[in-house]
Amino acid sequence: MLFGMNRRQAGVFWAVFALGVALRVWMVLAQQDELMTVYDDKMYVESAQRLLESGMFTFGGHHEKPTVFIPPMFVLYLSGVFALFGSGDVGLTVARLGAVLIGSLVMLLVVKLASQMGRVWMGVAAAGLVAVFPPLVLSSSVLLTETPFAMMVLLFLILLLKAIESGRMKDFVWAGVLLGLTTLTRPTIALFPIVVGLYLWGHSRYGFKKAFVVGTVLVVTLFAVLSPWIVRNYVHFDRFIPLTKASGNPFLTGTYINNDVWGQGTDPEFPDYPLGWKKVPGDLVATDDLLMEMGKKRLREEFSKDPRAMIEWYTVGKLKLFWWEPFDWSDVLKEWMEPITAVHRVLIAVGFAGCAVALWRRVPYAPLVAMLFVYLTVLQMVYVTTPRYAVPLLPFLFLFVGYPWTGEEKFLSKGTPINE
């Protein structure tokens, strides 16, 4: 059976899978234009349109200049859809249905990951939550990078666990290829080889030397996949930019408690910026550097003025905003947000409790998944924090929501469960 599921598990899974697909297709067909905002999703669409028209990869309102603000993977996907179906209503619907397919693959992949952890029922339960939880149904129906990123991280982890089990370097190379493609979807995963190295250092079959070799293989493969992007950036910007160059704005925004950048109005010199923000007209990369320096200066000043408030913001405040509030887009879920928020908070609490139990009981690979939570959460605390950025982690957390209720399973070698 698929991913080691027995008939009962497969029956439950395919039922929730069909429900999840149906909900996502309904969301796309029922909401249509209501799913589009004037923010990132529209900018991704416009970027794909301009790429087809002019061959130039741009973003935002800067139509005549190449961008390094976003990675290219998602825009390339949209461009491929638009090349076949146009960028009008039909093309947008097809692109959203493609996002539905990606979201549906997430349901399959969480079961595969759970089977590698020796807990098939845990994966089936997680797939059920992914299928019906409204914020994940919505995120799989809009043109944003969160769901594709979740799918790519799942694929990467699945290949990584296979490589860890086999110990073969060629398997780690394939994991590195997936890591590179995932980085080209969202660059926040790029430093994860460090986490993998630390994990393998404490693994009984690896130790420091082998962990270092694996980390090196992942990094080298990562840069090999990124190399066309790096060369393109050097040609356009005459500098080494391995990922993206857009951290200044989110870093500076993150220094404001509750992300309240507009509380004091707009800047008189640059009315499209908050008060005190500056830019270098005509040079987006220099503007990003300037905003980063402004962010560092403001961070020092605010910590000097009120260290207690800033420490609370960079710990409790940002964590609460990141994990404790559910994702919405274009106010699609606004009418039901109160019950969704209540359910979301229960799932988050049970998920982290389940993760703690799984770690205590030494569930295979639970520490690596927990390290993924810590890595991406801590990284996000440095920058602007919103519930949207936690969406890719929810399928992983939902694995542990199901763990306390699905019981233990018997195992064959290498963590493969015996399905009775």
C-alpha cells in the first residue's frame, strides 16, 4: 500500500484527501477575484506577466528594472501557466488550481514523512487536519509562496531522511538539490545544513566527521543549484548576491513593537514611506542597504530607551504573533475568525505538547523536525513577524497534534512500521 498504509489507514486517508481537494477547489471557484489583493499575490502575477512580455524578472512597481527582491521559483511557475493559458481569468484560475494541487501534495507528503518516522496513523491524522483547517485551505487557494514552500520543505526532509538511513552520499546530493530548489522558492531555508550537521553530530551512526562531510555536500549542492541565479544577480547588480536582497525593509519593520510602522504618519520627503524612513531614489539595492542600517540603528536606540519592552517584543510578542494567530488573506475568513482562532490555538498548544511527548519517547526523527520549528521560528523573530509566515510549519506541527492520540506502532528495521 502507499507509504506503508494498511487498508484501513488508506481508506481514511483517501477520504480526507478527497475532502481536502474538494474544499480547495470550492474555495477557488467560489471566491475567484476575492482571493486577489494588491499586495504580494498581485505583484507575483505582474512579475510573471512582465517576464513573459519583456524577458525581465521584475517585482512590484519597478517595471523597468530587474529585481533581486524575491527568488524566482514561484514566478517561473506562474509564467509557465500564463504562457499556456494567458494571464486573464482563465490563467489565474488554472494557476490557483495548480496551487490546489500543490496543497493536495502536502497531504500526501505528511503521510510519507510520518511513515519514515514510524507513525503512519500520525500522518493520516495530520493529513486530515491539513485537509480541513480553513487557513490551510485558503493558503492552498491563493497565489502566495507559503504552500509551495511547505511542499518543497517536506520533499527535502523526506529525501534527507532517506539519505540519513542509507548513508549514501548520492542520496545527500539529491537532498541538496531539493534544498536548492526550496531556497529558490523561499530563501529562509538556506542555512538549514547547519541544523542538519548539528543533528547528525549527535546521531549514533554519524558523529562530527561524517556530519561535517554531509553538511559540506549539502552546501556545495545548494550552491550548484543556486549558481545560475547567482550569476544572473552578478550580471545585473555587479555584486555577489546568493539569495535575495530584500531584508532591510522587514528587518526595520520588525524593530517596531506590534509592527506599527505607520503609527506616526508618513515621511515628508518620501510620502510612500513611514515617518523617518529614507531611500536612494533609483537604486533599490542601495535602498535596501540603507533600510538595514536604519534598522540596526533603531534597534540599538530602542533597546537603550526601553530594554524590557523590546526584549518582551522580540520574544513573547513576536512568538505570539507568529504562532498564536491564524492566517487570513483578503479577509476571506473574517466572518469565521473567532472560532477559527480558538481552534487554531488549541491545535498549536496540542501540537507543541505532542512534540514534547514525541521527543521524550524518542520518536525517530522527531528531534530533526523540532529543530526545523526552532530554526525557522528564531530566524523569523529577527524580521517582521506575521501569522502568514508560520503557515509552512503547520503541516509539520499537525504531525504532533495527532501523535498523542494515534498510539504506538510496531516496527521493522529502519523505523518501517508493521501494519497489522
